[in-house]
Amino acid sequence: MIGASYTSVSFLTTFSQRVRDHRNWVVVAFIVISGVVFLALGQTPVKLLILAGALNGLILPIGLGVLMWVALRRAHDLLGGYRYPRWLLVIGVLVWALTVYLAWQSLGGIEKLWA
């Protein structure tokens, strides 16, 4: 929660000089507000952290999929005509398939958290 609070506040500092000047207090306030919301919802932070981790597991296959799509295109506009070696593309596709499988597995037990 502390890392997420600091990261969230760092995004807010780009919009306001006032937030930038009082960053530490804003981080503390964010942590306190988050804790109150957790308690009000009756959820333990552990469950929500597991959910966030499982959903974050979807980012890797999506991002790697986009990179693999670019690598497989061999387009002049994106790579200047460069062609990746076929063995490297095969390894990349296998790793992408593994990340898709692991992401699917990470989502499989989420409903058990609230059972």
C-alpha cells in the first residue's frame, strides 16, 4: 500500500505545484484514506493485493504480445526492414505462450478469495 500510495502521489505531482510542495503529507494522507477504505469495505488488504497481483499478471502477456506482433510484421515503417532471426521469434512466441498460460492460471483462483 505504501508503494502504491507513493506512486499515485508522484503522478499527482505533475498536475499541481501544491501537491508537489506537500508530497510527504499527501502520501501519508493517501495511505490513511486507503486504510480507511479497506476497513470500510470489510476487506483485508491481503485479498486486494492478491487480486492486484493477478490482474497485473495480464500486463506481461499483452505487452509481450504487442512486441512480438511488431517483430513478426517485418514492416519497413516500424523496424526499418530489419528481420529478426527465426529462432529468436520462435523463442519469443514460446515465452509469450507461457506468459499467457501463467496469466490464466493466476486468474483461476481469484473467486476463492471471497468464498
